[in-house]
Amino acid sequence: MIAPAAQASSRLSRRAFDVDAVRREFPILSTLSRGQPLVYLDNAATSQKPEDVIAAISRYYRSENANIHRGVYQLSERATLAWEAARRRVAHFIGAGSSDEVVFVRGTTEAINLVASSFVRRQRAAADVVLVTEMEHHANIVPWQLAGAATRPIPITGAGQLDLDAAERMLAEGPRLLAVAHVSNAIGTINPVAELCQIARRYGVPVLVDGAQAAPHLAIDVQALDCDFYCFSGHKVFGPTGIGVLWARQEHLTSMPPYQGGGDMIDEVTFERTTFAPAPRRFEAGTPHIAGATGLDAALSWLEAQDRDAVARYEEHLRDYATEVLTEIPGVRLFGTGTERAPVQAFVLDGVHPHDLASLLDADGICVRAGHHCTQPLHRALGVSSTARASFALYNTTAEIDLLGEGLIRARKVLGR
Amino acid sequence: MSTLAELYQSVIVEHDRSPRNYRALAAPSHHAEGRNPLCGDEVSVELRVGAGGMIEEIAFQGHGCAISRASASMMTAALQGKSVGEARELFDRFHALVTGTAAEGDIGKLAVFRGVAEYPMRVKCATLAWHAMKTALDPGAQ
């Protein structure tokens, strides 16, 4: 099933990148699912966690737990330092100019809701339009609508790439904001975000980049991208759930009103009026997910310790191998076939509904997602009501992709019409 | 092989491939649609209920997975000629069967859906058409 070219590149990758060693760091990967070795191919939904992350969270609760910015005692001081160290780690991970531009939130969804509330709704003009794309996740559509803006989509081409001519035309109309995924969660397309930011800049349109799917795969540099907002979730980048990041340019953070009110985000409170702490604390009301931030710190530290170029080459190899294996199976149709793609592949198998396919694969211990992957408008554009999706991480193997292929062939035998 | 794989090899696959009563009725007295927002599956169920409360005709249309299609097909076959009261009672027994919440009584051919109880994520697929049927008979009740 492996073409000679793939075999050669597979040997190269093995030399440069030891996937077996990486797998040993993820305890869940040696567990069983329905009595078979777990084959986890739903990484776009959430990633598994390395021992470093699990240990960091456990250590925090065992020996470091206290509230932050409150106590003068040493334990609280240490928790505060850990929280701020995590902020600096994030700033480094995304190339931010200052850690003051990093706001901790629950995840990408909350980051977008924060911008929708504080940047769009609270500073809104009548008939605001937020430009999105046809491939956006619901989390990058619905918050803008709730903020009272109209969402207009940049269309995609047949290969699942953005129509840049249309993008320029639509940006020229002066929307309030462009909100675009760095990487599509359903079809893996890597959008030309730097180019889009450049065009948007010409028309004075700020840009929010949803980096949820980019963070585990790409090196991120918010200053090189020249965007205004960037957000991602900890749990998709080998960290814990419930912690995520909004990065925003200082000029936006200082002019944006608070998102939620509460403790820790204030300067002075009276019954007449309240003044607020400077950013980023102004946007972090209440006791945050401190353990989550220490876990995220450990996750980013773990990822940065990998040879990122070797990881990128290995993931490209996984992506191309999956495309090859799936293409060889009669009746498989792939969605997202452009050259710039993360290892995320949506597909359908002729005559087998994606939900049945996912259930039959599950019986073999293989986890794939079936449905619309929170991208109903994209599926409408693709002309299907649902797809199956296999999404890979650096710990997946070509052997697992072979198992996926064999599972598909078995499913077609059971159900194929 | 798991229970679900066995399930797929049985009568369910046959009903998925050749669903019974897959059509629109000329003059339905009751109808309702069901949607599963999780997967986008849709089913429309139509009934013609006679004066004595008998289901004279029942049919369905829509798109969905094998479990939901087979379940809709077998539901229409099971309810043809039954009374509205019997349909409501069968709904409860089928629901109990696929959620594994009650000892099963005699449920006839529908017993092939027993394995669904082991896959809670698929219960909605198996009950989509049944909920539409119930809504058609008792609008506003659910």
C-alpha cells in the first residue's frame, strides 16, 4: 500500500523523529479501546496529554495550590508566579511582543466571545458586518451574530481554499472585522493568513485569527502574521481543557471595555463607580484556571522541546500517507485537497453513512469523528450533510493509518450499497 | 466482533438497503419531522389515522445512517394497522429497549435494536423516527 516515495520519506522521518519515543510519553496511547489498542484519530477535537502535563497539574494541586494575586504568603506568591510564568510561555510560543498582550480565557470559544462582546458589540456602529469564511467553525460565526453583527462568508474553491479575489472585494467594502481560521478544523486547509492580514490592513480592517487548529501543527508568530487578535485552546495543543488564550494588540486591549466583572479585574470599587485594572487582568475576572495554566505551560514547553521542523515534516508525511491510503479505497471521496493542509482529512465512503462508519471503526478501537464538525455552512457548501474526519497528531503512525484503511474496507463490506 | 457489528450484519442492513414504506402519503392526517442536530440527519413521518383511531397508513422519508433508516423502516412495518394507543405504547417499549432501561417484553422483530443500548451515542439515531411519529400523534407533547 506504500508507494516507493512514501517509503523513502518514511525512513527519513524515522531518523529525524522518533515517534515511538513520543508515544511512550502519552500514557493513554498504551490503553485499550473496546478491547483493542487505542487508535486515536480525533486530534482536531482534542489532543492527548503527555506525562509532563499530567504531572504538572498533579504537582500543582499536591504542593502549589493557592489563589493568585491575593495572599502575601509564600504559597500564593508561588501560584501567582506560576500563573505569570505561563503567560510568558504563551507569549513566547506565539511570538507576542509582550506578555501583557496575553489574556487567559477558557478556550478559543471564550476568546472569540470576548472580542465579540468587548470589541464588536460594545464599540458597535449600525449594520456592522463581520467577514468570516465558508469554512469557519460555528465558534467563529455565532459569537459575531450574538454581538449583533451580520456575518458574511468569503467563499471557498473546489479544493477547499479561500477565494482570495472575493476576499479582497469583500474587505474593500469595509467590514468591522475579518475573523478567519488559521487552519480549518474540518478539511485541514491552512489559510494564507499573513496575506489576508496584508490585504485587510490596506482597507483598515482588523483581523482575528482562530488558531485552535494551528497551534498543534504550525509555528505561530503573531507579529509576522500582523493580525490584531489570535486565539487558541490549551487542550488541542496537548494541554488541559478549560484554559485558552486570547492575544490582542496592546492598543486594542487598552481601548476595549471589560468582558466580565468580578474580582481581580478592578482597580478601585465603590458603589458609585469602579475603575478597572490594566490589561490583561481587566479581562480575567474571578479565580482563573490556575492549574490549567500550569498544565498549558508544561504542554507548550514539551512541544517547544521537540524538533519542530522534524515534527512538521513527520506530520506532512502522515497527511500525505493518509491521503494516499484513503484515495486507494474505492468509493472514498476526500474534502480538502489543496497543497497547504494540516493533517486533518474529512471524507465520505460511498454508501456508508459517516455515523455508521465511525461506529464500525469504534468496534476496532479506532476513534474518528462523524458529523458536521461544527461546520454546518461548510458542509452545505460541500454538498454533504455530514462527513467522517480523521485528524492526526505527532504521535500517530502510518501503521494506524493502515488500520483506518482496513477498517474502511471492512465497513464497506458490511454496509456498502 | 462487537454487538454493534453483529447488529449491522442482521436485518438492519437489509432494511437500510430496502426500506419499507419509504414514500410520501397522498393525504396524511398526521405528520412531523425529526432532526438530529448532532449529525444533520432528518426524517419526515406521515400517518393516515382512520376514524376508529387505527393507523391505516404510515410512511417515512429523509436521510440518515443505517440505524436511523432501518429503525424508521421497521417502525412503519410494526405500526401498520395498529391503534394510536398501541403506537404510543410501542414507543415506550422501544425507547426502553434501546436505552436499556427496562426488562424487555415481547417486542417482536424490533428486538434486533437491543444492541443499541450498549452504544448510548447511537440511541438518538434509533429513536429519531419514533420521536417524529410520537410528535405527529401528540403535537406539543414533547
